[in-house]
Amino acid sequence: MFRSQMNSKIGNLLNYLSTRIPNLSMTKALKLLYLIDETSYVRSGAPVTWLDYKVWEMGPVAEELYNELRYDQTLVQNGEAINLSNFIEAKREKGFEGQEQVVIYPKGTYQLNEFSAFEKELIENVVDRFGYCSARQLIDILHQEKTLWHKCVTDNHLKENFRIYGKKSNHSIDFTDLIISNPILQMAAQSAFESMQMQEELDNLDA
């Protein structure tokens, strides 16, 4: 969602994460992005990246980033190729017990001028809290009861879906469930979404 607007911000965030965390696997990076966005939404009514997280067996996954990092797929919007090649490099390497994994390396130096002071502090806090965790540990954290992933899986009976059809689903994480009892954050969320939507419409007019 809003990828053309957010590509530089996402790229710099992944550059920052891979600079802070050596040998950052794709799986761990995607879980950290999710935790950053969820934490931001709870506190402000808006995510940092505006990525769409699908509910897969291994937790919430930003599918468009997964496809780019794992399969080198490039997103095209309004005839323009959008990717992260200016910010990071994804390499296939042998991981634990010889299994192949995608590892993310920074390309150049990250720039955080697009991030607010609130976002920078939030990102730093998430890295300090979860950066030491393995990808498996982060998956377990996001599978816990009362998480948005667990709620979606339970409400839609996705465990059976995963067993029969594979590890993916088309269901998306709904961050609005996090602020259902907070009308002030609901108004902030609506305002933030409308602002992003308006900017996208203006960008499309200029394209």
C-alpha cells in the first residue's frame, strides 16, 4: 500500500536494520518491520511503512517485499519499476544446518531524514527490544494468543487452510483492531490514511 511514496523510507529502514544487525536474514527483517509498524499504529494510529502484511503460517509477511527479496521480483506502478536496489542487497547464503536463507546487507549509508523524531525513537526501541531475537523467536512472539496474527488465524480457521493448501493466505493483518476502543487514535488513523491517499492521487496526476 502506497509503495511508490514509501519506497525510499522502506529502503532506508532496511538499510538501517541491516547496519545495526549483522547477518540480518530476510525473515527476521520482515518480522522487525511488522513489529515497527504495529507498535507505531498502537501509539499514533499510523504505521511507519504502510506495508500490507499477509497472514501466512510463519506470521505476518509483507508479501511484496518477500517476493522482491527472495525471488528478485520488481513491483511496477504506473509504468515505473519500484525496488530496493539502491538501499540494500539480498544474498542467498547457507544458514543453520546448511539451509539456504536470504541475508540482507546495506548498500551505502542509510538516511533517516524522512523519519520523524517519534519514528526514530520507536524504531530504536524496537531494535533494542527485539534485535537480539532469532527469526524463530520473533515468529513465536507473533504467534502468541491475542496477537493480530493469532486472531486472524483463529477467526478464519487458517490452520486448516495452511495444512491443506500451503503456508500462505490472502488474508491481511487489520491494524484497526488495535485501536478499536480508542476514538482519538481512530480519528488519527483516518486522517493519516486520507493524507496518504491524497498524496497518492496527486502523485498519479503528476505521473
